[in-house]
Amino acid sequence: MPALNVEELERQFNAAMEEADTGSTMEAMRQVYGELGSDDAEVVAAILHPKFELEIEATFISGKSYKGAKGFAAWRKDMAGLFEESRFQPVGVRGAGSDRWVVLGRLHVVEADGGDELDFPLAHVLEQRDRKVARIAVYSEVSVALESVGIYF
């Protein structure tokens, strides 16, 4: 895995968290992410829009995209190949319109083959359509995630 400029990522994350919602909207997002993290494929498929897309602009799988519930499962398999353990913990959310949010969180990973244990900031742009998760874009750089939805700091 390429080296991360963790200090810069942390600075961006902390600046973004200054205006983040950590209340009721965040609680709703935690529920969504709990369902996305389910090992039950039917639970995951139930919250994904039929035209769901996942785009990765992060250090570990940059430039890849996945479509539909099968694509989401393939992404989880790719992550399992990279990391012995990976867990995204949402901690704040910034609204970006009525159906779009920037979810700020921490990614905790243990690299495969007994590698290092890492914890670093990560941002997701989550879009909803028809009360389902239609798109998630994953960004290593919080500033890029915010700028993608027109939020600058």
C-alpha cells in the first residue's frame, strides 16, 4: 500500500469536522453503514438502489468502480484481499443537498499477512435515490470529497 501523508489527511479531516453534524443525521448514517456492513447479502441489497455505483478514489483501490449489489460484494472481497480486517467508522456528516452527504469517518485496517494496523481518516460521498443508497464515492483526501460536492474550506 502506498505511503499516506497522514498529517495532511488528519488536518483536512479535523477542519471538515468543525462544521460536521454529529447528531441525528449522523445517527441515521450509522444505521445505513451498519446495514452496509452486514454479512447478510439480502440486508445489503435491500438498501442499495438497483443502479447502485461505488467509486474508489482512495489510496488502496484508486480508480476502480463497482456496480449493483454484486459489485458491492466484489468490492468487499477486494478489500478482504488487501486487509485482514477493515472497518469504516462514520463520525460526522456534512450535507451537500437534499439527497447527498459527505460522510467523514475513520478507516481502521489490519494489513494482510500480519501487516501493520492502521487508522486514518476517510470520506465518502453518499447519494440517495428513491430512499436507497444510489452511489458512494470513497476518497482518501477529505478536501477532494468536499470539493466534489461544492464545499470548500
